[in-house]
Amino acid sequence: MTSAQQLLRSQRDLLLNWTCEHPAPLLRWLRDAEVLSSAHYLSLLESSSSNAVAQALETVCATEQSSQKFLQVLRDVQDYYCRDLQVWVERHCSNDTGSKPKHAPVKVEEKKPKSSLVKLFKGKNRGFTVTAEVTVSISAHKTTLLKRTEQLKCYSEGEGVASNSASHIEIRYTDLFVTEDYDLMDSNQHEYFDLASRRARIYVHQACKRIRPSHLLSPQGTSARPMKRVKVKGIAGIGKSVAVQRLVYEWAIGKNMREFTCVFDLRFRELNLIEAPVSLLELLGDRFRYLKTVLTDLLTSPSSLLFILDGLDEFKFPLNWDSPDKDIDVGSKVPVSELMVALIKGSLLPEASLILTTRPSTEAPKRFFQRCCVVLGFEEDQVKEYTTKFYKDSSIAGKVYDYILNNDNLFVLSFIPLYCYIICTAMAEFFSSGPQDVDDSKSLELNPPRTVSEVYFCYLFTAVKHHALRGSAERSTPRSEVLSLAKQQLTNLGKLAYENLLKKKIMFTRANLESYGVKPADVQSTFLCHILQPLKEETVEMFSFFHLTVQEHLAALYCAISLFSQEDIIQALDFWCFGVQPSSSTAVPLQNIDLNMDKLESLQMFTRFFMGMLRARLAGQLDGLVLQPMEQENNIPARLGLWFHDQFKHRKLENQTALNLLHCLMEFHMDEATSIVAPEIKRLNLFKMKLSVVDCAAMHYVLQFSPHKLQELNLGYSNIGNRGLNRLGPILHRCESLFLRYNCLDRQAAILGSTVLKSNQCQVKKLFMCGNNLGPEGVLELWNALEHNSTVEELYLDITGITERGTENIVNCLSKNTVLKTLTIVGNDIGEVGRKRLKQLEQCRPGLRIITNFADDLGLLQAYLDWVDEIQADRDQMESVKNADALQSVLKGLQVAGKVEKEENAEKATELQTKILELLKSSTDLTEGR
């Protein structure tokens, strides 16, 4: 008998001819069968199709065992290939070589229904037999999907900018951090800030369950029933569409979600062109023409179908979620908006499965979904993985990753996949292994970008340079020369970005572009391909900036080169930050503009970019784009410093607005301006603002210029974590009242706090550290620091994980302290020995009031009652406290207190206990209900 090895060697050319047109299924299955190693598999994906198959066959033919495995794989993937190969498999592969993968069992009813037509059109699960025609159509569908999904779109393809990056989805795809979304309502703030807030609440705690995209429909908890309807939300650029692309690819290649006979992926931007009423049968028949003849059969078994609806935020038609369900079936012609609502709500094809993706700003009520998830982007390991995949040179990848890791601005941005791409593209020239010209100051700065504005401008400049010079010029080509070549296009593009940003418009038709002098034909052939994304499907042509922040950056660049006086800049900032209409400006960006006050928050990232671009203009980095010089240019930093000074002095600033102004100053990064503003900031209250390390960096940058103490810095419930606190470290000693409650801090934070308290320059009088897991080792550090501290009068350490060990040195240290007047230590399990030590301390320090039981202090009980009411009204706060088991700690503390002598205190203690139990129960019910 001929061996498998001999057979393959003799038939090598035939097999190569049959499979080389589309080798993906064969190669992937060979890898999963361990015939090919992962490294070898990825290297083959970078080869041409024929070379990849030829090399795979060479590897396979090396041994008899691998040859036999190959024949088994060939049986598994034969449906992806031509009829000749299938006949060859029938002839040469015995039945015991392997078994063909079976679809999930399709239910066939024994009894013939009374009205099969009615059941079909109502989408009931009548069942059908998988015929040869269905098999052939599904195979064609899978092959088409594979060809459409196996390449990841790379927005900087061509002209050498991203020639060092792989685009096959198996090579480039990096897994995302997806978790349950328990928010009761969607935020209406800027997407970037909402993501930072969500990451602060969830990711820092690491108390969430990570969900792999392929498991979105898997059963939840103890339930054995799979999810039917799943909503996945995330901001622009977070990777929703790429995750969906990977899902479709994995199904099409036969490796995931094999319980579904067919997957229909539909994009809302394509559905935008359907103006006339349409039925689901017609819609699917037009979109998937090779399935048209079998759609009727497929729809008889809706439980074996999966609909993936991508990009609800791009849908232009209004959706009425509250309208009564209409009696429509798959043959009913209705407006496409009604069809989508019926499909999403489940009034049409209720047994089918559905995954919907959308941005947070678009409403899709959670009551229609069994699972709601949020995409939080990359984790730190995925950022490293992405940079490694982006650069072929591992040494460059390592340098870029280290630079990102050590730069707070870039570090936080890098968790968003598209930001990570922009950063990697912008960094490529700075860390390239080629020689660099020392006198390069006029083209690219020698130092890599540090602020967000610098990263985006560097990305834009790199794109413009590679196009304008076609890669022929040296690095020493003056920046102004490069920019002047693209001046008209950048100006037109910036105007398009700015005027539509004010309208919150992100999608553009061909006519929209042409009205701004932007030629759609240039989108693929010029640097515009790095900025504008054509949204082309079979019947749709729309355009958008490939990320909202790219539109915001270009809008800011346009304004920075179009304002020519101090007064223009001041009026612009008044308008963008506070909605004050410009009175007398003749500058084009301030003419004929209108802005609703409720849209101001959406301009915050834009204003930061503007300040960064204004700095670039004053530094001469925009020469070549600027039409005329700025009036009194040298006085602008001081004039802007006074404007910011006035805002902090005379306005009652909302938390987010105050934080945004600090970011604007950091992006402007001019000491002359910041030193005017900082002394006016005497209090900074960012209570319940979910802050990132970049926010902490902005606070530190500005406040370091103040020569005075800060009367109050309130960062309660901000979840800054140790990294954020470290960023603020150099200014903490100047804070008279320092609120750090519930900030995901641990022993390291206590060590930093003790350093602050030991400082000769320490001005801290009140320190609130409640709800942080400082632990016994952490508080031992604090007691040591307080031994010689002469400023702290009140210290609040409620629920900080203090044990008996944490009281070992408290008597020795605090008996020597003569300043401390109040110490609150409730909610900690210090044991009997710990309580004895505190009584001993009270005898040594009669002037020190020590509160160890909740019931001892009526004011404390009322404060905790108010706190529970706050949590009841604000579930975001619940997320902050539940991970520290704070509520349980309070309950335990009330139980330890035992019988309370004072009647009023006893009533308050009982009320507090009851409210906490109700809150915990409602929280559990909410989670289980979801």
C-alpha cells in the first residue's frame, strides 16, 4: 500500500494547484493539528499564496505521521476547495483517516406543521435538512467571508510608512479587554473621558471578569442556556469592528461558533442607503447573493443563525425602541429602521442569536439584551504584544514600548488600539535603526513626542512627508518645506473637520468633501489615506476621519493657523469652553458659528489639541502652513496665563471643566503662562471624577508652579491608584486638606504618604485615607511618620485593612506626637489586643480623640448614613466601594460594637445597618437580573 508520504509527494503539484488560490483554511487547520508550528504558520501567512502552500507541503512530506495528519486535515477542509479536490479526497482518504466536522445538529420535526409557510415567515424553529445545495452555498459564503476578513485594514498602507507592519488578521490581531457592562445608563460625556473613567472604576480594581470575543454568546454564571442577544459597546477606535471581524473569520474558517449553520454580518453604514421598504429576505438576498436560493431553508431554523450588526452609531435613520411590536415576518416589507428594531428586540426571529456593536453615545436599551459588554481596549500586556507585532525589528519594538511605558500621556492613550497604532506610526522615525542627522532640528525634533498633541502632529507630519516627498528626500528636509506642499489640502481638511465637529457630524458624503475642496479621488492616492477612511461596501460610499480624535486634531490645527491675534484666541476659548458667542472677531473660525451649550463637553479634547497646536505655532513648527504672522506673538503666553487665571478666580468651575483647563495648560506647556495661573488655584475639588494617571500628570504640571499651599485637594472616589498618587507625589506635602478616600491605594501608597508626612515642608493638616487597602504594614509606616510630624491634626483611616499587627507601634509613636487631635480607625479588625493598645494610647494622649466604633460617634453614624444614600443614588460609587468590601466592613463594625448605650446612637446604628443590607440586596438582585 502506498504510504501517505509517497502519495503526497507524487500528487504535490495537483494539490498545490487546487489549494494555492486560497490557502488560509488549509494552513490554519494544519497549525491546529500541530503539523505546522505557530511561528512557521505566521511566517507562511506573510508569503505569497503559492509559496505558502509549497512550503507547507514540503514540511508535511517530511514524515509519514505529518503526511497522515495532512490527509485528515484535507478531509476537514475540502468544502473550501474545488470539486476536483473533493473527488481526490474521496478516492485517496479512507474514512478512518479523519472525520469531517459536523455542523451543530439541526432539529427536524417529525410532524408536518399545519402551515409551514406561516411558521417560516414567523421565524419559528421548524427545522430543515442540510441539503447538498445548502452545503455548497454555505461553503461559498464561508470562502467569501474569509477573503473579506483575513486582512486587517491598515490606514497607512503604502509609501513606506507602514511597510514594516503585517496586515493578516492572524499576525496583527491583538486580543481585547472585554468585560460585563453594569452601568445603569450610558454617559453623555466625551467618549475618551468615559473610557478613562470606566477603566479607572473597573480595571484598576481587577475585579472584573474578562470575556473573550468568541465567548460573548456563552452561558453566563450557572445557567446552561447560551446568550441570544448581546450588546457590545465601546468608543471609536477601541476595536469593536476588528473584534467582530475576527469572530466572523473564526467562524468562516471553522474554528469557533460552529453551533451556527450561518452567520450574517451586516454593517449599519451599508444599511443607510436602503431608502425604500425592504423585507429581511430581500435584504439578505441582496447582501449575500450566493445564499439567495437557500435563504428560505436557512430561515426555517433560526436557532442555528447568528446576526452580527456592526456600528449602530453610524445608522442615520431614527430608531423607535418604545413603539409596540408590529406583526412582521421575514417577508414583510417595512422601513429598514423598523426591520432592525424588530430584529434587535427579538419580535422578528426571536430564536436567532444576535450581536450588536455600538458606541456609548448611541442608545440601544439594555432591556432587549441578555448580556451587555463594554470593550476597554488593551491591557498592558496587549500593548506590548501590539508594539512587538507592529515592528519587525524587535529592538525597535522594545524601545518604543519602553518609551510608552515611561510616558504617562502615551501610556494611557496606548490602551486604545487605534491610539496605539497612531503612537507606533508616529514613533517609527525616532527609533529607526538607520543613521540620523544631528542637525535635524528643522525637520523632525530629535526628542520623540511627549504630549498628546505632539503625538498626533508627528503622525500627521510623517504621513504628509512620506507622500509629499515620495520617500526621496533626506531627513534634513526643512519641516516648513514639507508642510507648504500640503498647505491647501490640510487647510481644506481642517475646515471640514472643525465646522462639522461643532455640529457633531462625523460621516460625510462625496458631495460634503467636494464642498470643502477635498477630492475623494485623492483619499487613496495621497496622504489623505492616513486621515480619511472611505467606507465602501457593495452599495455604499461614505467617508469619515478614521478616529474622532483625528478629526479633533485637524480641527485644532486649522484653528491654530487661522487665528491671528490675542483677542481672536481669547474669544475662541470663551466660545469653546463656556459657550460665549464671539462679539467682534473677523477670524474665519469664529464667523457664522453656533453651538449648543450641551455640546461644550464634547469639545474638551479639541481644546487641548488647540493649545498644543498653538504652542507648536509659537515655536515655529507650523511654518509653511501659516498664512500671516500672529499679532504681538511674544505676549501671547502671558495673555493666555491671565485668561486661565481669571477662569479659576471668577468662575465656579465644574469638575470636568477645571480638569480640562489643567490639561490645556499642560498641552500648551509654557512656563510663563502656567506660573501666572497656578497661584490662583487654592482649592481643587475633583471628588468622584474618575481620574487617569494623565489627569494626575496635568494636576502636577500646573500645581508645581504654585509657591503657596493648596487649601484643599479632594480626590475622593477618583480611583487614581498607586501610579496616579506617585505622579502627584512632589506636590502632596503642600496640601492642607488631602482627601484620598477610595482610590485603590495599598501599602505602597502608605509608604509614599509617610514620606510626605516626614517632610520638613509638610503642610498637611487633614488626611483622609478611608477605604484603601493600606493593610497592617502600610499603617505601621504611617505611625512611624507621625511620631515626628508636627502638622497633621486629623487622620481618617476607616476601613483600611488594619489588623492587630497594624497597632504594634501605635502607642510608642503617637504618644510622642503632640499635634494629632482626631484619629478615626473604625471598620478595621484590630482584635482585642489592638483595642487594649488604643485604650493605652488614650491614657498617654488625653487630648487625642480616638474613634474605634461606628456607634460611638453620632456625627460619624450620620456621615455613613449620608454615604450609603450617595451610593444608592450613584452606582458608579458602588463600584468603587464594593471591591474594598467596605459595606461589609461597616456591617461587621456595627456588630462588633454590640449594645449601644445612647438611644439616639442606637437608632442611627440600626438605621445604618438596615440601609446597608437593603443596598447589598438590591446590588445582588441587579447583577443576577442582568
